[in-house]
Amino acid sequence: MKPVIKAFIFDAYGTLFDVHSVMEELEQYFPEKGQAISQTWRKKQVEYFFMRQIMDRYKPFDHVTRDSLIYAVKENGQNISAEALEKMLNAYRKLAHYDEVSDVLKRLQDKELIIFSNGSDNMLRPLIDYSGLGPLFTDVISADEIKQYKPSPAAYLHALQKAGVKREEVLFMSSNGWDISGAKSFGFNTAWINRNGLPVEELQLEPDAEYRDLSGILKWV
């Protein structure tokens, strides 16, 4: 028997929004390097906030995103101008959302719908406004509010307290395996949106459900 879910909490990057939708703009500045830079950009973004969390050297997500882009460009043997850097960072505030997202959210309008992201507010708000999805959400929560990145338990606790429900009344969704592991460890019900067909992380924290896109979460209603 599935629990009664009162709050559907969504990760943003990779779950609702395609982080690699910047690839076309990257190609304009770095011909034939856009895909490689995009892949490294995301990889280093995750590595850097993990490292900063562990080292207790917190910087907000916009700072991490800038640093990881600079690294990604250098790794691919390129240089980036100040103008190109700002344009690429602005493109991250205009990421495309996945095709099914709008329809799924509209079908859940009788529930509490929350975005909970490591993204800083100055990145998340423009992104959500640009997407047109803002009115469909009850709240947008940033880990920057307490300067504790997911998968820190403190980050999930912050989201839970703001949602005002019990742990067992939450369904947490992310495309990131590390995020699902963190949420499961904290005590949330978890649905892994496994868009890339990856294996489950070897952390003995299996997701409660696994879907290829967000459409699968409608089974929890």
C-alpha cells in the first residue's frame, strides 16, 4: 500500500530542466566542443558543491556554476571571454524543461508542489519565470537558504520544515542518483527519474520507485 502523499518535492536541474539544453549556445562559441564542455560543466558543478560541502568552504550555486564552466572550457583547450562567460551563465537561467513536465504538474494541482534545489535563488527564480511553470508550484526552496547542499541531511530537513508535512507524506523526485540516496537516507519516499538509464547507486539506499520520466509519479496520486 502506497503512503498518502501530501507534498511532491522536485529537484530542478536534470529533473525538471535539461541542463544540456545550453549545448547549442556553447557550440556558437566553441564549435565542435559544445557537447564535451556541457558534460564537463555539469560534472564539475556537482563535484565542486560536494567538495565545498565536505571542506566547509561554502559558496552559492551561481559561484559554483561559474567556476565549473571556466574549468570545463579550459579542460577542452579553450578560452572564454568575459562576455561569453556571462552569456553562458545567463543561458543557464533559460534551460528548457522536459516535454512531460507541464502536463504532469497540471495533473497534480490539488497537491502541494515544491521545487527544492541546490540552485541559488538568483538562478532558480529567473529559470522558473522563463519556463512559465512558476504558477504551478506552491513553493521554491533553495539549499542556499541554510548554506547546506543536498545530500546533507540538514538540507532535506530544511525542505521538510518549510513544506509543513511529515517525512512519510513526501514524495521526493530527482534524476540524480546521489540526491535520491540522500533523500532516502533522510526518510523521504523517493522516485528516481532515471532519464539516462543508469544503475542504482551502490549505497544500499534503493529508491521506492524508478521511472524514465516524470509521468510515472502519477501512480502515487
